[in-house]
Amino acid sequence: MTTYIDDILNLEKELNQETDSHLQLKADLSVEFAELSSEELQLIDQLSKLRKKLTSIDLVEKNTSIDIPQLIQTKDELEAEIKQVQLELDPFEQQLAQLNSEYSVIDSKVKVLLQEKNQQEEKSLASKKKGEIKTQTSNKIQNEREKLKKIKNRIEDQKKIKENLEEFLETLETIQLVVSTYSPLAKSDISLPTNVTEEIQDLIMASKTSFDEAQTKFDPNDLVPFLVDADKSYQNIISVFVKLCDNIPNSLLESEFNEQILTLVNKGLMLNTRHLNAVQTMLLKLEKGVEIAPLASFSNEIKKYFVDNLTYLRVTGWVVLEPPPS
């Protein structure tokens, strides 16, 4: 009897163990099934994304790092700068018109004085004061001629500055056009001017690349990495600017960089020169192995100095230009 009960108890124990084993197996399979389902969903999602990438012809979807709102903002800012430069040309137009008007007035005065001189000479042939009258009139004529000469020189100077500004604006737009052709959003039918050689294109893009890298390295407490790349970018784009401007001799590139900048500024190019000497001094110290450690506030000013100038020179950001009308 006891043996029979023991057999039943053993059988019950085995059944319970078997039940527990099946339940555990079921639980394990459920977990594995859930994991496989999750992997399946992920694979389906990846497959869907890959299909979209393969069938897409939109370059924006191929480069998810492009910030469209930032591109639009940069385009608007550069267009605003172009309008600003064009507005700055207007005062020169007005000054030229005023100087031309003054020139006409003085020219008329000279003619009147010459006429008076002739009349006085005719009347004073028998007069003892002939010589005195002639001298006075001649002095007046000479004074008016000097004034006329000065105004002529001022007109020529203003015309030259206006011509420089017009060429400078055209050069800046050319640099902007080159940068835009390398943009991932560039129109395929944008053509470059014939004077933009491959060497010049490479210099422009080298300048942009250097400054893009410089901005990623900027640390107000360690200015050196930013300073080196930013100055390299600045010197490259100034070299391009001189080569593209017919009114600027290429021999200027043989001068010290500071002299190049000051010459361009004197001819009308609106560059920020506030920290020009300070930057060159720091670079000279680095060449000599002298460590530099400017204050963080001054480092931020140096960054703004480069951003202002390289933005003005059309190196920063991407710009998408519309093709010219057919």
C-alpha cells in the first residue's frame, strides 16, 4: 500500500516538474518571439528607409546634415549685404553729380572773368593802372583755375572709388557664385565666368573648408587651432580677390598681408581692420614658438573679426542661386 502511494506521489512530482519545465520553455519562447518580432520590425524599417534613399532624387534627402532654415537665412543675409553695398554706391553718385554741378559753376566764372579781363585790357590801354588791373584779374583767374583743378581731382577720385566698388561687388558675387556651385543644393545649370580658373575655384573652396573647420575648433580658452585655420582661410580668399580684380595689380600679393588688407581698404573694400595687427602679432609669436593665451573675451572678439570679414567676402554658409532667366 505504501509503495503504491509513493508511486503516486512520485508521479505527481514528475508531472509538476514537467509542467514547470513546459511553462519555462513557453516563457523562454515568448521572450525569443518578442525579440525576433522587434528585430523584424527594425529590419522592415531599415529596408523602407533604404528603398526611400535608393529611389530619391532629392539631394537634400541625401545629406541630412544640411540645415534648410539656416541656408535660407544665409541666403537672405547675403542678399541684404549686396543691397547694402549698392545703397552705399548711391552717395558717391550724388557726390559726383554735385561736383559736376560745382564744376560747371566755376567754369562759367572763369569764362566771365576772362571776358572781364579782355574788356578791362581794352579799356585800360591808355591807363596807368593797366598793369595793376591785369594782375588782379589774372590772380582771380588763377585762383578759380586752382579751385577747378581741385574739383576735377575730387571728381576723378570719386569716379575711381565708384569703379572700384562696382568691381569689388562683382568680385564678391563671383566668389559667392563659386561657393554656391559646390553646395549640395546647387542648380546644375549655373555657369562660372571665364576668368574663374580651376586654381581660383580650388582656392575659394580651400578658404571655405579652412574656415568651416576653424569654427568647429573654436575654444575661447584655446584660440590657436581656430586662429591658424581662420587666418589660412582669410589669406586664401584675399589672394583670390586680388587675382579676380582687374583694378588691383597681382604684385600686391608680394607685399605683407597687412599691407594687402590696408591697400584694399583704401581703395574702398569695407573690411574690419580692428584686430589686424593683433592677429598678425599672435601668428608671428606662434611661428617663433612663443605660447599665446589671450583672455576668453578677446578670443571671442577675434572670432567675430574673422566671421565679419569672411562673411563679407562670401566664404561662410551655402547659398543657392537661381539660374539666370533664359
